[in-house]
Amino acid sequence: PNEKDKLRKEVKDSSLECHRFGAKILT
């Protein structure tokens, strides 16, 4: 796999976790 794609996936995953975490706090 491409390094850049791997990095992008990690960023996407972490931002997704962050979003879920934030949503958990809001509700």
C-alpha cells in the first residue's frame, strides 16, 4: 500500500474517533 494512503487512512480513522468521542460528550 501507498504510504500516503496509509497516512490518510490513519488520519481519517483518528478524526472519526474524535468525532464519535465529541458526539458522546454532547449527548
